[in-house]
Amino acid sequence: MTEQEPFLVFSGTKSRYLAEKICNHLGCPLGNMNILHFADGEFAVSFEESIRGKYVFLVQSTFPNSDNLMELLLMIDAAKRASAKSIIAVVPYFGWARQDRKDKPRVSIGAKLVADLMSVAGIDRIITMDLHADQIQGFFDVPVDHLYASAVFAPYIESLNLENLVIATPDVGGSKRASTYSKYLHCPLVLCNKTRAKANVVETIQIIGDVKDKNVILVDDIVDTAGTIVKAAEIMLDAGAKSVRAIASHCVMSDPATERVNNSRLEELIFTDSIPYTKDSSKVKQLSIAKIFANAIRCVIDNTSISSQYVM
């Protein structure tokens, strides 16, 4: 970085907790920005310091409700109109990612729509983590830096020193992600074949593999209502597993997820802090991803490789 190319980090309302941690790792203050709310629910964004000719990093996960996405879009537009040199969206959790294809006639592809909205608003790059489907990177016409939560999860799993460890996935769709952990940790992989009665309602789960007398870690990217994770843990324990833990990148945890987890036989459920968790559960733990995002931001500024930050 040179004096002629400074950078600033700003945050939306609900991701400020993470942006402050990122700035602590970068050794810089969080940028000064104001979001004015009107009585009818509309809001306006303004930068309270000059950003002309600067690299501007906008930290905002687009989890529910839709105000978080709208805030990000307004931040991007304001930065473009204020003559920022480069606008980089830092989106630890990219919402609408589960709508990544037409799985039945006459449906929207929400992930592509959101990518288009951000591109039209004016981003030059996006830094995100553990997209629901890797191909979503292709929905953008700007560079995508796709980070992985394995950078914090893998060391945590190793610190548990579990014997007879097995990595499992609660559905076949996550088999690639789970396989990566399995290879890195040199342990067996178990799959679950899941069928749904309808969205957010699991009908059946069948185990493919051996979990008897094993310590199982379920790997997923999102936990929404926690129905799948809780049911998969129950079935594995009934099949003879010694213990079941779960790791998931994004803590969506819509009601009644916390109640289900509290009443489940899961040992613990570990997330990153890409989404804030405000409920009360002794079984839920969050690991911070601030350092890996700070390192990615530093790599963008210094034009160095981001892939060197990956654990696996």
C-alpha cells in the first residue's frame, strides 16, 4: 500500500461487530458513516469523511431481513457517487445463495439477482466466504475472493483431540465440503441421504457409512431451523455413535432452531461469526473469522495471493 492509495473500511448496521474486529486486525479505525432512518422504514446512507480516490471496503453480511442487503446496495451507490477508487464488498454471509438454480418451473434464481444488483450498484470486487454453491462465483462479472471457514474450523477440530473421529455431512449436497475435511484430518467420511417433505421440513435421513463407537462431526454451510442437523445427530447416536458435534459456517438459526439445539443430543454446534447470534444456548459457540477477512483485505491492497491464506 502507498500513501497515494489509502483504504477505508466501513460497515452496515448489523455487521459492525465484525467490522470492528477486522479493523483491529488491520490496525485501522472503522470509517465514519451515517445511516438515517425515516418513519416509514426507508433509510439513507452517507459517508461522513472523504473517500475520493480510495479503496473502500464495505463490510455487510446479507442475512435476513432484507434491510441488510438494501443497506449494502446504498453504501455501494454512495461510494460510487463519492468517487471511490475501488469499491470492495466484504460479504461474509451471502444471502439468497440457496436460490442458485431453477429446481422447478417458474421460480427465480435469487443468488444471480442479488449478484446483478451488487454489480449494477457499482462493486469492483467481492470478498465472501463459504458460498452455498461454488458456482455462484460465476454469477458475478467482477473478481470474487472466496474464503473458507476451514481456516478456523480445522484448528478447532484438531484441538479437541477426538479419538475415532468421523466427518459426516447431513445431506449428499455437502459431500464435497465434508470430503475436504475428511482428507485433511485423515479420517473416514460418512454421508447422510436426506429427503424433504417441503422446504425446512426433513422427512427421512439414511446413514451411508459406519458411525458405531465413533466421535462424529457433522459439517454444513448453513443451519437455518436446525431440523436437519438435530435429526442427523439423533440418527447417528441411535446407530451407536459415541458423540456428535456439528460445525457450520453461517449461523442463520431461525426460530425454533435454538430450542431444537438446546433439546437435542448434540454435544455442541460451532459457527463462525459471519452472522451475529443473540439467542441463549450453552451448546452454540462462535469462532471469529475477522482475522482471515483482515488478511484477505490486506492481500487485495498489496496485490498478493489470497490462496496462501487457505488451510485446505
